[in-house]
Amino acid sequence: MLKKSTTNRFKSYFGLPFLLAIMFMGIAQSASATMSIDLPQWQYITMKGSPSLRGSAMIDHSYWVTGSNNSIFVSQDGGKTWQNKSVDSTMKTDFRDIALFDYQTAIIMGVGNGQSSMLYKTVDGGENWQLLYQNTDEQGFFDSIAFWDHNTGLLLGDPVDGYYVIKKTLDGGKTWRRIAKHKLPPILDKEAAFAASGNTLIVGEKGKAYFTTGGYSASVYVSEDFGESWQRQAVPLYQETQTAGGYGLALNHKQKPFVLGGDYLQRPKQYANMASFDNNVWVTVNSGENGLRTAMSCQGNICITTGKTGIDVSFTAGQHWQVYPGQNTTEGDNGFYTITSDKFVFLAAGADGKVGILSFQR
């Protein structure tokens, strides 16, 4: 799977004291105890033009973030320097998702009604961009993309004709085939998908795929055959308004799925904002209920979840959570819209061009 990294290198990045501290913190969290250790601090950068950034991807030292006004920023040296690789086009779009295949090759997804939803591809690190695919349905609206490998991937779009649009490619995005409508459940009343963080649709091992929806009925749709058929499962997230429900998905290192959400019109409100799939049922996670969470990423047992108003951390693969220390709780915008990770480094991006890097490498 792309944008996912192996997690068997944990010990090579940490000294024994730090490892023991993390293990002890996990035990303390399980016992509902409170403790603190010296954790790494976020390093912040503001991108030129202060765009809203909702797409992120990384492989090793190659970092990419995408967002409004055709914005794309790339670092090939682990965040030390950044280059503006934005698409030069008269048609403006909001790039809210990215699939990164290697240091030089990526597909980015723009959102919007009709032809504003599009895919671009680069094979030279963003120096040049090719329009790969453009929506032609007036009712269409792209929400997310995800790839298992360089060739096989899925695209999620808003409902057309009463069913979500799931398209599949077997040739790296050159051509797309819509999954037959009878292979998906019909949409529920007032159901909606949110293109919030590039994590509305994700893929896992052995052909598994997931996408989440909201509205007055929070759901996760699951496929176990590389996207060819789907089943809907209700999830216990806040779902009392049209703008509530599922906003993002993630897998921990054990391939356990998590769904995140809330309500963007009530970002700081306390409500059920996370659930995980345990013993064949979705159950609420004791996340602290710290408001809307739109993205999550894991490295080993370390998981970070974030939304515009804050950041939470787990040292138990998503089982127990606490607020990441160092945040100014009196101010609202402590977090990000999107987050990704590789080799125990986390890359996040959000409003007003804000990018954050958090390294657990020691």
C-alpha cells in the first residue's frame, strides 16, 4: 500500500531509555494514570500564500503537502527546505489528496463540482504536471483517492444516481472504471462524504478498502475484494447534524481500522469522535472527546490524531489517548487538517499554510 510504511524498525530509531519510557507510559495509560516524559516538539513552517492544506504524503525524506489554489509544496531533504511545485493552470482547484509512489512520482486530486474535480500526475518531483483525469459529470465531486501499488487504486466521489461513485484503475490512473451500482448499498437519507483530509478513503492489506461518510448517519463502507463490492457498517460517532459523522480513516500497525469524525461547525465540542473495529463490531474509543478529528497516522505503537483545534497521541496503537503536550488550550487552532508518517516521523498540514514535523527518531 502506498503512503504506508513498515513498522518493524522501531528499535533502530530509539535508545533503550526512551523505549522503556514509552512502554511505561502505555502501562500508565492503561491504568488511567497521569505521567509525562520529554516528548519531541513540533517544528513549524508556514508555506507561501498561506493556503489551506488538506493533502499530505511522505516517503523517507520526501515530504509533500497540497491544498487550495492549486498549491503543492515539496521537500526532498526531510523538511529542511521546501519548493513550490504548484500546478500552473487557469482552472483553480483545491488539491485535497495525494498518492505518493516514490520520491518523484505522485498523483494529486482536486475537488470541486463538475470539471473542478480532477487528477494530475508528475514523474519528475513536481517540475511538470500532466492532467490525468477530469470529472465530466455535473453532479460529480471527488472526495479521496488511495492506491495499493503503482497501478491499482480507487477513487471515491459524491453520490450520483443514488449511489456513491467508486472508480477503479489498474493502470496507474490512466483509465478508470466505475464499480457497478448494485455492488454498493444505496445511500441513506441525508448521507454525505467529506473531502476533509485525504483520508476519507483508505486501502489495507489483502485487498481491503474503507471509506467513511457522515450526515445524520455515520457509516463506514468496507470492501474485501479490492473495491469490487462494498458493505455498509454503522459507526458510533457523533451524528446529530448534517455536517457531523465520519471525516477520516486510519489503520494501525496491526491493520486495525479506526474512523474519526465530529462536526466542522462544532469543532471544539465534546462528542464521540473516534471508533475502532474490535471483534467484528465498531466500538467507541476513549479518545478524550477533544472535538473534531479529521486525520490519524501510526508508526509502531505511536499514533497521532489531529483536527484543526488540537492534537492527541496514543502510545498503545490507538487504544488509549491523551492530549499532546505543549498545546495552548486557550487558543483554538493548535492542530492540523491532515497527517501522514514514515519511519517514526510525522508530517501534518492545515490552515493558513501551516505545516508541522514531529520526529520520534532518536
